[in-house]
Amino acid sequence: FLGLKPLKTSGGGGGEPQASYLRLPTITANVVRSGGGRGVMTVETGIDTPDAALRARVARSAPRLRAAYAAVVLQSASALLPGMPPDVERLVAQLQAATNTVMGRAGARLLIGTVMVV
């Protein structure tokens, strides 16, 4: 599925990826940098879904999730003032709301990797 990479491990230790984690492709959007130049906002996302049935549904819904995330990141990038950092807490809340909307219920927890503006 479009770059989906389920991560599986045999045990549970500190910091090891779990079988319930599904990494999604990186989302990007254009931003205006200080000085008027163009830049790119990059957001790495993944979803933790302990429930196996919901996890299968998340995998099938990956294109819809990616589209919803792209819309959220685009909106966040367009509202970003030149030279200012993104509001990561607000971005996470909006991406989680998009996840819940696409999935039709709560249970799939959005995880953020790197949020970067270059």
C-alpha cells in the first residue's frame, strides 16, 4: 500500500516498534520562508492501532488517511507566518481529528515523527 511499512518485533522493550504501529508516507506542503523565499514543511506520521480489526481497516484506509493528512498539513503550512515554527501541538490535534473522522471512530492513535520546515 503506497509505502506503508508495518513494523513488527518479537518482544517489547524500550523504544522498539510494535506490531500495532503502521508508518505512513511523509506529508509535505509549501511554505513561505522569512525573506519571501519558498520552503517545504515535512511531517512524518504513523498510526498505533492495538485492535487488530481496526488496524486492518487503517491499512485499507491509508489513501484516505494520507489525503486527510495532506489537507491538514497544507492548511497548517499556509497559515504559518514566515520565520515562525509550526504549532506542533495544534497540528497533532488536527491530524488526530482527521484520523478519527476517516476511521469513523476513535481507537487509532496518531503518532508524529519529525515536523520540519526547510
